[in-house]
Amino acid sequence: MPSSYTPRLRLELQAAGENLNTWGAPKLNNAISRIETAIAGRTSVALTGAPYVLAASNGDDEARSAILDFTGTGPATVTLPSVSKVYLARNGSSGAVTLTTGAGATVALGVNDTALVICDATNVFSLAIGGTSIKAYVDAVRTYVDQQAWAGQAGVLPGQGGSGGKFLKTDGTTPAWTAPAVADLSDYAGDQAAKAAAASAAATARAVAFSLLF
């Protein structure tokens, strides 16, 4: 009876009496190498925007790797083998990458997203919080915090893109990044002058009061 292969990682199983004197090398070494790939191996997949099917064979293949690193052009759909497996997937392509088995639930990775995904042989799921992806959850929390921080101004904290050299200013209703203006500096100078005058007047009043006492 010839050797056979496992359905998920496609590792060669030896039949009794099979491959006499070749089981250690190369057979066992091949099996150990493929187990290592399944645990810690990385496969880089260059996408072109077209649908892509991960290679899965009884020899060395892409779908056995623990880490899938997508590059190139997106958006694209990537089909995984219809067997149970866990992947750590990173989308370094220019568009969203959708992971699927061709049936059931799918997972969409945004640009620069990294996710732990689980395939149950039909569906693909991602690690999530309350049914929401971790990235979406963090974005929602951050938006909520921004809204609460600026609730008094009935606005939200503006993004920092293009705000180099500017300061945060509000008109009493809407906060915005603004470049310093002469009027702002004049207000500052006037405020400082007023504080200095008040301090001088207070010092004079104290001196007068002290002289009257003595």
C-alpha cells in the first residue's frame, strides 16, 4: 500500500514497509520541514488585482504557511483551501484583500491590516470583539473618545494630516488647526501687557498701604 497524505497540511504518511531505507532522509526531513512551515513559515503573495488561488499540493505549497503576506495590486480575492486552518494574514497590497474558500463567510483585510483568520473548511473568520474586527473596534472607540473630548464644542477632534506648524483653535463652535496670525500674536501681547499693568498696580497699592501704616 503506498503512502498517503494528511488532508490539512498535506504531510506524507508512510505505509507499513514503504520507502525502506529512505524514511529518514529525505522523507522524515521533508515532513519536519513542512511542519515548521505550517507553524512559523511565511509566504509572500504578489497580487495583480485578479482573483488568486493559493497553491495547495502534496509537495511544497503556499497554503501550508502560517503567515500570508500579500503585496502588489489590490483589491483582490484570495481563495484558501477548503480545510480547517489558522493563518496570520497581512495586507501590504494597494487595495482590500478578501479571503474566502469560495463558499460561506469571508474576511476583508483593508490596506495595511494584519489579522488572525480562521478557516473552518467553509467559512473564514477573523479575530474580533463583539462581532467587529479589532481595527473597526479601535476606530469606533477612538471616534467616541474624540467626540466626548470635544463634546463642549459640539465638534470632534480634527485629524492631524496637513497640520504641521499649526495650533488648535476654536471659534467657540468648531475646533480647527490654524496657522499663527498677527492678530493672535497681538492678542497675546495685549494680554501680557494687561497682566503686567495689573501686577504693577497691585505692587503700587501694596507700597502705598505699607507707607500709610508706618
